[in-house]
Amino acid sequence: MSAATERAPRVLVSGVVLGQPPGGVRRHNAELLPRAARLLAARGGRLALMEGSTPVAFDLPPQVERLRSSVPARPPLARATLEGRWLRRLIASAREPFDLVHLGHVPVPRRLPLPYALTIHDLRALELQHSPMSRRLFGSQIIGRAAARAAAVVTVSETVRASLIGRFRLDPGRVFIVPNAADHLEPAPRAPGPDAPLLHVGHLEPRKNVELLVRALAHDPGLPPLLLAGAAKGDEGRRLAELARGLGVAARVRFHGPFEDGELPRLYAAAACVVLPSRLEGFGLAAIEAQRAGVPLAVSRAGALCEVAGAETPAFDPDDVSGCARAVRAALVLSPAALERAREHAARFTWDRSAAELVRAWTFAR
């Protein structure tokens, strides 16, 4: 059978963590899996998805066979133990043999009877500045073993790919980039009012470094107010509110909280600028969403943000309050031509291209 007519693989995806709240990982899977399933089906392949005790939180087309399990998303060690049992059971009872398993998290279950592909979105356990040494060592062992055993490793940016290859001496030929995209977003017409805010989109958690934005407001009283759109993790929302009060900028910081996908176009349309001050991002989906929506953007020089946003995007060091304020001011005066170039840059990322690359990784791994 020639390469052109070879049957596409039959893939069993473990989706036991895909009942989680909105975020980059959920968006990645919600956009890619339906497209990948259609590509596989067109070439005689198949995609089945094992759900966990919490069902998958997004719609799937009929080409995806949904298989239920009792695997919890957390804690990770309990998940890995039960996940292995369920995967082995489903592989053994499949009406048509699967060719490989796809996993999007670690630890990886042991004794899988098939090759597996592994997605690694970022290396936060290893690269965040304040991660305890014990966590870094444990994470390095877990991720290193999982990546070394994988038939193919999938990641979302060249930044993460290069780090994986360098840290774990992986064969570059089996590490694939399947980036996020923004063509799911239908932008609304730009309508920033006189009090248009700086907008941060994403969970409120320490690695997102939103504290820097609050401090930038205190440093530069002339900056627009700040709108934080996203759910708070742990006590981060309370901590940021207390910091804003202590710095005298509480009236200029608004907590929007969680939002539905349908709200995103309006949030972007009304924003003066999107600012992403993260200490680490494997990709940074909000960066290309903002560019697609025609919103000025400023990002930290951390993780993959500069790679994803492009060289023209104003950037700052994640510990530099004054640098952040200067980058925001530079973004606010970007020319229409610069914003159009950013829009064209974001248009290079499409979910269809990424889905085709994911299927290519699976075909390699079978």
C-alpha cells in the first residue's frame, strides 16, 4: 500500500482531564480533535476518546466515538493508575484494533500495549523560577521518562520543542509542533470607548504574573484601567485585590471573573490594549486572539510569547514594572499598518493546519 493510500491510524485519545474549565488546553483539544477525527475518517482511520469521571466539556462530531470511564482528573497519581487499567481494557475490547494511544498529560500510565503519542504544552514544573527544587527534580524524571518512551511528542511552540529536545536529548524527528490558532474567534468591530481598559485574558494564578500589571498602574497613573477576565485559582484574586488597595489603584482594577467563549469578541473589541505579563507560557493563545481582533498587544519576554506574538509586538521583562508601562504605552500608539501586520501574522495560525500536523504525528507514531 503506497503512502498516498495507506490507512490512517486508529487512535484512542485519553480525555480524562478534558472536563476542566475553559483554558488553552481545553481550547486546543476542542478545536483539534473534531478536525483530526474527520481527517482520519477520510483515510479509513478512526478516533475514539476515553472520557473520565467528568465528561468532556465540549461538543464532538459523530466521527469521534466517546468511551466512558471512571478515571478522575485528579490527583495525578490516582489518575495514572486508573487510566492505565481503563485504557488496557478498552484496547482489549475494541471492535477494531487501535494503532496507538494519545495522552495529553503526565504521569503516563505504565504497561500500555500500544505505542503512544504525548502532548506537552509547557514545562512549568521545571522552568518556573520559584518552583521548589524537589518539584523540579520529580517533574524532570516524570516528563523525561514519558517523553523518552513516547513514539511521538507533540508540543505547541518551537520554544517548548527546543527545550524538550535540549533537556531530554530527544530525537528532533519525533518532536512535532502543533500550535494553537485563533480562527475560532469571530472578531467584533473595534469599539473602544473613552475609558477602554487594558485587558488581561486568562486564569488568575501566580505564573500569569498579573501583579506586574497592578504595579504598573501604580507606577504610571496615566495608564488606562485594568480589566481581568478569567477565573481566579486559589486565593490569587483576593491577593491581587489586596495589592491594588494597598497601592491605591483598587478603583482602576476590575475583576470580570469567568467568561463564556461568546463574550470574547466583545471583550477584545472594547479593550484599549491586551497585556500578557506571564512568567511562562507554552504558547499564549490570547496573543494571537488579540491580534486577530485588531487589538494592540504587549507581552512579556517569557516562554513562547515573543515567538507567538512576533518581533514587532512591544515586549517587556516580567519583573520590570516601568518596562511594562512603557511597552503598554508603545502598544497604545501602534499604527493601523502595524495592527494590520499583526492581524496577518495571526492569520498564519489555523486549526486546520494544526489538525493536519497532529494527524502527521500520529501517522509517524503508529
